[in-house]
Amino acid sequence: MSFLPKTNLDFENRPMFSICLPELVASEFRAEADRENWCEWKWLSFLLEMSFHDPWVVEKVGDCPHPWPVNVEVRLEHETLRRLRYVSKIAEISPAAYVQRLLYHVYVTREIIHSNQKKVDSICLAEYRKVSPVKA
């Protein structure tokens, strides 16, 4: 029997999400998570939640070329994973391809276009960057 605190047990019960990314994408993603002082899972969840508002954007951009060699593994909350599966099904791509496209175009091509048709260097618009979710 485990004597983990409830919060650790909740974290351990989250499903693992694994994705392969080019080294540049993975390092940029991790560096931004560090700059924001967030865990990788929390930063990915935040980016995903932001993208769910305009999922057509990820549907319209190209696939991430050569997604190897870095494997990023995070434990996502059940609700975030459920929404990711739903949105990727609508976009007719796999959840892994959705995340690969999102991160590739946020950190490399910077071609994620918000619904106001302006190119932005991140899906986290300025007004959202000022709002900090609870840090883990």
C-alpha cells in the first residue's frame, strides 16, 4: 500500500501522454516552460487549452517534419486529454499529430494564426500571458 499524499496519488493516476518531437521543438518547449516556472505537463496543458479555442488553426497547418528524436512524456489531466481527443477527431488527425503540429508551428515556423488573422509568435496572446494559472 502506498502512503503518497492525495495530490501525488492524483498525479500518478493521470494518463501518460507521449510525443516525439524534433530536438529544436522539444528544447524550445522546455525552455519556455522553465521561463514561465511551470512543469512541462502544466505548460503543455496551458498551450493545448489555448489552442482548443481555435482548433481549425492546427488543422490548417502542415505536419511536423521528422518528429524524432526527442520523446516528451507528460501526465495530462483526464479532461485535457479528453478535449484533445475530441478536437483532434474533429480535425481528423491523431492527438499526437495535433500536439506535434501545435508545438512545431508555435516554436519553429511561428505560423499559428489566431482567428483575427494576425500571425502571432505564440498562441498565448498578451492578455493571457498576464493571467497565471495555479502553479504545480
